[in-house]
Amino acid sequence: MKKQLIVVLFFTVIVSLLYIPSVYSSIPEILFSKQPPPTEQQLKDLAIEEGLIPLDTDKAHFKDKLSQKNTVTIWLLLKREDKIEVVGTLKKMFKDKDNVNIKLPSAYYVDEINGVMYNSIKRGDIDASNKRGAGVMFKTIAMMDGDYDSGNNRVEELRKHLGEEMFSYYKEEYPEKYEYLLRLDKQRH
């Protein structure tokens, strides 16, 4: 029961942050990684090494981060199966609230978000991730991979979401993903 409560509270925090427009401004380059995702243990070890989470987290520490709406630190503290459950809930929320289909497995997104956070910690810019949160990372990854299907033009939705500067960077660094989005949009019309 306590585990379910923690997941529900984390989900509530993510949902509240997903719909705040200022959270989306200038998505950082940390979302554009070409490295394979780290393991859960590698991510946790790095977060401990950098002092982002304590070696033995107690419930009070977790509750404090939850009250701060620090979804990145909370994500670091969650077990993999809880992360998969959170992503599954987010996918359902997007479907129910915005009629958006996100089909890739939840585990895929867990690996991608873990990779973004790992690289952010390595570069020392985890504060930028904290400002946006795990939910925004999830949505951005889904959009970049062409898996965020709202029925609208995917390229234009991603452009609006990222802003012109980051969208140009995306096109340059990920031409195959950009071409895939163009093909998906062309197939629709």
C-alpha cells in the first residue's frame, strides 16, 4: 500500500508539472544523447557519488523531495518496476486527457529517461533537468521518436515543443529521426 501511495504521489507531481507551459521552454541538449542507456545501478551509483541522493534513502527524504516536486530526484530513488508503472500511467493519461497514442513499451522510456539523467549528472547540469522534470523528458522523448501521436503534424508539434533553436539542433544531430517524422506526417496526409 505504501509503495502504491508513493507511485501515485509521484505521478500526481509529474502530471502537475506536465501542464505548466514554462516548464517546456528551452529544452536542454541533455535530451539529445546517442549513448546506450545506463543500468539502474549505474544511474543510482552516479547519483550517490555526486551527492544527489543518499546511500540509504529513508522515507522522510523521499517525502521531502516529493513535497518539493523534485521529480528527477524521485525518479532516481524509484525502483525500475515503479518507473515502468509511472510511465504506463503517463501514457494512459495522455490517451485519456489529450487523445495521444504512445505505443513504445514503458521500459523503453525508462531506459531513455535514465540515459538523459545519467548524462546530465555526468555533465554537471542536473539542475536543468530538475527544472523540467521526468514527465517533460518523457513527452519530449516520445515526440522526438515519433511515438507521440495526437493526430496532428508531428514535425510542427515537436518544433513548438522544442523551440526553433533546439529543433534545428535536433534536425542536425538526428537526421534519421527527423526524416522518420516527415515520413509519418506524409503517410497521414
